[in-house]
Amino acid sequence: MIWGVLQFPGSCDERDALHACSLLGEARLVWHEERDLDGIDAVVVPGGFSYGDYLRAGAIARFSPAMEAVAEMAGGGAPVLGICNGFQVLCEARLLPGALLLNESMRFLCRQLDLTEEGKVVDLTPPEGGQVDQVQSLSIPAKHGEGRYYAPEAELDRLEANGQVAYRYAPGQNPNGSARDIAGVRNEAGNVVGLMPHPEHAVDPLTGSTDGLRVFEAVAVAGAPA
């Protein structure tokens, strides 16, 4: 399996994401001006401050040539994972529903958090591929200033009904005021997932948790060539 990790001006977590992907296959960086993603099986849109977060986080990155190519891949069913700023970019590109707003505290935060992965979203595969139905927990760090997930109530109800909530903050650990404790969502097809916490920073025992690998493993299952 070959991973592509996007790199924008202002990215700061692409190397850690590249390392996490390399534990599960081959991986290469994709510069934001590239459109050729031939041979890549799955894409990671990493964290950081793409284009300096000018206008608002992710608003400029969505127009990059690489993101145009990612949108085409996603439309064809390829797995795409957005982490933190990458989640913001995917929402701005309308590949994922909702938006990420300023934290309720109006402050940047950095802390270890417990998440729950919910239902079939964890596996990113259709039922015949072996979906996961039980809730599982993850310990993953988060660091963001604009991580408050928002969608209108009717949209939130629709996401809940469709099983599109991928991750929630554990009870009492919502750090930013996200609606319904939502830490990550998926698209209707299930091949595009975004979350605010950073699984790429939890793939080595030295960090105190390897739970982040489960996020990448789920993408690997969905993106493995037939």
C-alpha cells in the first residue's frame, strides 16, 4: 500500500504523519502544487497551519492543485484521512460536513485526551468487509485553536442517524465545546474521515500511547489494493 501525505506551506505535522504511514506501507510527501497522485492508494491531509491559516483555517488550502486531485480520488472511493488542520481543509472543501470554529475558551490547547471510536466508522469498510459495531476508546493528543465542531441541529441529527460520527471526546473531556462531543466525522460513503486530535503523535510506545495506529490501520484496510 502506498500513502500520500500532503504538504502545504505552513504544514508542521506532515513528517510525523509520514512516519505513521510508513509503519503500514510505503509513504511519500505530496507537495501542494502536485496534481499527479497516480499510484497512491490513500491520502492523509496533515495538521499544521496551511497557508498560515489566512482567512480561516483550511480556506485557502482547499483550492490547491493537490486538493483538487484528492477530491477526485475521494469521489472514486479512495480513503482520505484529515487530521486537525487537515480536517478543517476537508470541511472547507465540502468533502466532510460541518465546520471547525474557534475553541470556546478562545485559546489554543494542547493535551492528551480520551476518545471513543464509534460503530462501523472505525473500519471504513462496507459491512461485508467486517465493520466494527462496538465503541472502543483511544488515548490521543490534541493541539488546536479552531477545533470546535459545528453543524446545524438538523445536520447533526442526520449525521447521527447515518452513523457519520466517527469519534467523540470521552465524557467530560470535550476540550473546545464541540457540538455533541464530536471529535471526528465521516462522509456518507465512509471513505473520507476527519478528526481534530493527532493520531500520528500516538504511534510509538515512547509517547505513552500507540492508539493512533488504529486510525491509520483502519484507513489501510480500506485502501489496500485488491
